[in-house]
Amino acid sequence: MKKFDIRNIRVRSVSVDELSDRMLLLNLYVTQAVTLVIGLAWCFFQGRNPFMLLKLPQGLTFLYWGLGLAVTVLAVDLILSRWVPEEAADDGGVNERIFGNRPIWHIALLSLIVAICEEMLFRGAIQFAIGAYWTSILFAAIHIRYLKHWIPTGLVFSISYGLGWIYEESGTLWAPILAHFAIDFIMGLIIRLRRKA
């Protein structure tokens, strides 16, 4: 029997174009599941109940915070897209591959899963430990596909900081979840509908 030798493992960079649609989706779902598990575990280690973070708020003010941030982000993105060359906002084609051919219900599902998983980790767990500023730096760093260009990196940092701010102001994780969902869903729809045109 052949022995396993860790020195024979080779790691290589793979472009998004080399992934099949199925593998791209599998990667997305697995990374979001890992994100959620880390967020839940981190909250437990902080001595907090992560499920209490998902408790529905009493009033509807979280809607104003979440939708207000989403509208602001989408307006800024629309303004920037008028003056910033497309190559300066290039993410390597990842968003196009994820959203370009999806049915609308699947874009909504993906946006909801990403919003809940990432907000549980970043706002629910990490921000509690290190604050909104450092959480936003980490959030921008893990969105590695944007790091090639300073404009999308700055936008991701700013959006993250805004998500952290509305979390603190509203007192509920549902405000950043709603904002994150609305931003991703509407951007996904724009990509989908632009491709059809």
C-alpha cells in the first residue's frame, strides 16, 4: 500500500473560468457554511448565545437602518459606475459567473445565505471582539477578489463599516443582514438583467 506523503500535495491558483458552474456554487455554499460555523463557535467561546443575535427585534426601525444603508450603497455604486472605468472595479468575473445565469429565486437565496452567514461571523462575533474598524479591514481582506483595485477594496471596507455602524445603532443583527441581503440581491439582479439585455 502506498503511503500518504504530505510533500506531494501541490497547491495552484485556479481562475474562476476554470471552475464549472456546479463547482463554483459548491465552493460558495461550503465557504458560507464554514463562515457560519466559525461565527457560531466564536460567539459560544465569547460566552454569548449566537441564536439570541437572531432574535427578531420589537419594532421596525431595523428596516430603516438596513434599507437606508442599502439605498445609500446602491446610489454610491451607481454614481461610481458612471465615472470609474469597468476594469478598475474588476472582480475577476466572479460576480458575473455567480449571478449572470441564475434564476431570480436563486439570486435571492444566495443573497440571503451570504447575508446571514457573513453577518453572524463579522458583526455578531468578530465586531464584538475587535470593533467595527478592524472587522471592516478583515472583511475587506477576505473579499480577496477585490484587492487588485483600490476602489472596490475601499467600497467593501466602507460597506462593512456601514454594516457595523447600523448594527450598533439599531441594536439588532437583522439591520446589517437586511442591508447585506438587499445590496447583494439588487447587485445580482443588475448583473443578471444586464446580461440578458
